Amino acid sequence: MEIEYFLANKHQFEFANKPCLYIVKQEHSSEFRCGASGTKLYKDADAAYGSSSSGEGLEGRLRFYNSLWRPLKGKIYAAMPVKRQLVADGRTSDEGYSIDRPTKTLVKQRESEFHAELDNRGLRSTDFPTVELFKGPLSNLIASLRMVKGSSELYLFDSTTSTPDPAYRVRRRRPVATTTTRQQPARAAKVESIVVRLSKAEIDQLKAGSPAMFQKLVNLVCD
């Protein structure tokens, strides 16, 4: 999608004013810019103290590129919205004491993760290694962006629309919880005891009248 089209139709993109990771490219350039926008946006931030290029989200960054690259045009290929949030920067003092403070925006952290993945794949520009220029093909850049966790969506652009990337949705999907029924171990059948009381006369009578039944009784008692 041409950047001019995005800016003219920004109302169609609900993430236009949010912090985002992005992939863009200047017309006729062989390398892509992979960076972060809205790096000074976070919850409860005072917008009056944010710069126009980094404080207005994706729209502000694309407006900057559009002005910088004229008369050439630019295109946007992918964008990943990131929460307006601060994170601890992990610093420690010279004495080793932790001085973590929430002074870094989450989108800057995600940009670091994005660039690390791009570097792992050997995609950084060799001509300008200190800036956010990376070599294609585009599919490799998008594959690197898919490795960044923690976003709700990754949007891919065609000439007029943006579409949630189904591959990113599959990757971030959590395992489906399944309910299992715990089986109780089988228990032996309860054996009930029967008490039979016979007098000596009754035993003699049973023995004389029905020897077979008497023997069965003897066997049961013995068991």
C-alpha cells in the first residue's frame, strides 16, 4: 500500500494512531526500513511533550517518511500494533544495585526483539549497519516480525486494505484446554458376613438328615 493512500484513508485503520512496529520501503530502494512508531506513547502520557514524529503512532511516522522521500513515494507492507505501556529497562548501578524503572516504552522493547531476529537471520544492511535498514526478500522480514510476541494482531497490506495475518494468529494461539475426567480406581465388591448359630443338637440333626448340606456348611466355615 502506498503511504499516501494510507494517510488519505487513515480513518479505515483503527491502529493508525497507536504505537506500531512496521515494514516500509522507499520507491526504487532495494532495502526496507523496519522500525517502531509511537515510541513516546504510553498510558497517561502528556501528549504536549511528545514529538510529532514519534508521538503520534504509525500515522505520524508515515507522514514523516512521506515528506522525507518526496518526490519519490513509499509503501507500507506490514504493521504490528503494540500496547501503550512502559517497561523496566533492566539497568543496574556501578555498585550492582538494581535501578529498574519503567522508563522505556513497550514498543521500543518489541523493536529491539524485532531487530534481534532480523540480525539473527543476517538481514541487516551492510552499507548502513547502524540504521534500521534491512535486506529482503519481504517474506523474510515478515517472518521475522511474526517472531515478536505479545501483540494481538499483525497486519499485512495490499494496495487498498490491511488484513490480519493468519500465520501470526496461529503462532500466538494458546493450547486449547481440555477437560479430563478422573477415574476412580476399581474397588473390590464389599463382602458381607453372615453369622449362623446352630446348637449341637441341630448340627447332629443336619449331619444325619443331609450329609451333603452338612459338608457344604463345613466347607464354608473352613474357607
